[in-house]
Amino acid sequence: MDPRLEIIDKRLKNIKRLIAISGGKGGIGKSLIASTLALILSELGYKVGLLDLDFSGPSAHIVLGTRGIYPKEEKGIIPPKIYGIKFMSIIYYAGDDPLPLRGIDVSNAIIELLTITRWGQLDFLIVDMPPGIGDAALDTIRLMKKTEFLVVTTQSKVTLETVKKVLKILKELRVLIIGIIENMRITKSPLVKKELKTFNTSFLGEIEFDKDLEDSIGYVNKLLKTDFAQNIKKIVLNAPEFKSKKKL
Ligand SMILES: Nc1ncnc2c1ncn2[C@@H]1O[C@H](COP(=O)(O)OP(=O)(O)O)[C@@H](O)[C@H]1O
Ligand SMILES: [Mg+2]
């Protein structure tokens, strides 16, 4: 057995909740939701980490505007704290260069990242996932066994169809799903709720399309003031699924 797998278990031991922000397609707001959710949980007083596992399109660092802050090496890697959040991303190794990885290399990079990162004690580790259920999601399920999935969708029929596939696979793999968030709502259509009802998964809430969101990317203070962020805060405060059992 790969000795790193045992180290990963140790590295993740003191993390109470691992939440992967997932969905069937790109461009539906996973990275914005993951980053904002991490910021809001931190604002509420929780100890929070954010891990960007989208190796081909890492985005969380852009949302947070993390310029000139790097991890420290000390018996592994200590993630830098950005706005109170411990942050880790492949960009610290690949920089701005594209990182074309085949399946096995994706797995190896994830294993390496999880082996070296020292998160310490956390109430929540939020994981920003690439679209769909591919190598990264399967490795997340395999290596971070406690992970719960939060599934993002939009009203788009093509997105909805892929989200159904994601939910189906997660259910088949018996992965915990905390719930579904409908993002970028532009009409009051009940389509998403109706279409996903058969999956018997909590509907955590809906987020309107926010035309001011784009301008706030890279500026955390501005981002937290958007209707988008207020919407996420409302979801966090109302959904029992976000109550971290007891604070560490
Ligand atoms: N509720 C929303 N209102 C307006 N724009 C949004 C909303 N959610 C996400 N976006 C925008 O959509 C784009 C893609 O978001 P991103 O989080 O990168 O998607 P993903 O991670 O799913 O690929 C970003 O430019 C983001 O600002
Ligand atoms: Mg993304």
C-alpha cells in the first residue's frame, strides 16, 4: 500500500467537516460558492480551510485575490492564511502555467498535495472541485473519506441533466450529499426543485444571478457585501446541514 495514504488520514484527522463543492459542468459558480462559503464560515467564527482541487482551472485564488502570499515549509507545507482561511491550491506549484495531467498524474498530484499539507485543526475544509465526477472527485471520495458533497446547479436544462448524473453516481457510491444549491437564478421557475425531487436530497437554497458579482472577484471585502454572498450567508444560517457539531 502507498504509505502516503496513511499520512493523509493523519493530516485530515483533526478536520471536523469536509465539504466538496461539486456540479456537473463548468461555469456554474462552484468556485465562487466554495470561496464565499469558506469566507462566511470563517466570519462566523469557524476554523476554515479551502482546498482548490480543480487542477486544470484553478480559480479560488483569483476569487480571493491572493497575490504574493505563499505556503511555508515546516515538516510539510503549512497553508497560508488568507482572510482567516487556510488556503491551498496547485497554483503554489504550477504557478500560472497550465497543468495538463493525465488520470494517474491527477491522482498522484492530489495524493501529494494531501500528504504534504498540514491543515491542523479545522471545523470545515471546503474543497473546490472540477466539474463532474472524474479523477478528482473519485480520489476525493477515496482519499478523504469523510467528504460530504454539496451539489451546485443552475436552471439550464443541460446543466440539470449533468447534475442528475452526478447525484446518481454519488448515491450509487453511497457518498453523503448535504444538499443542492440552485445558482444564477434568472427566473422564478420551479424547474430545478421539481426535476431533482426524485433524488431525495435537501434543497438548501437558491442564489439569484448577481450582476455585481463579477466586479467583486479578487476583492474579498467587496465580494462579502454582494447579494450573492448575503444569499450564501442566509443558506448557511438557515440550513441545519451547516451546523458544525461542536466547535474545536
Ligand atoms: N449567482 C451568480 N450571479 C452572477 N454571476 C455568477 C454567479 N455565480 C457565478 N457567477 C459567475 O460565473 C462565472 C463562473 O463561476 P465559477 O465559480 O468560476 O464557476 P465554476 O467553478 O463552476 O466553473 C464567474 O465569472 C462568476 O462570477
Ligand atoms: Mg471552478
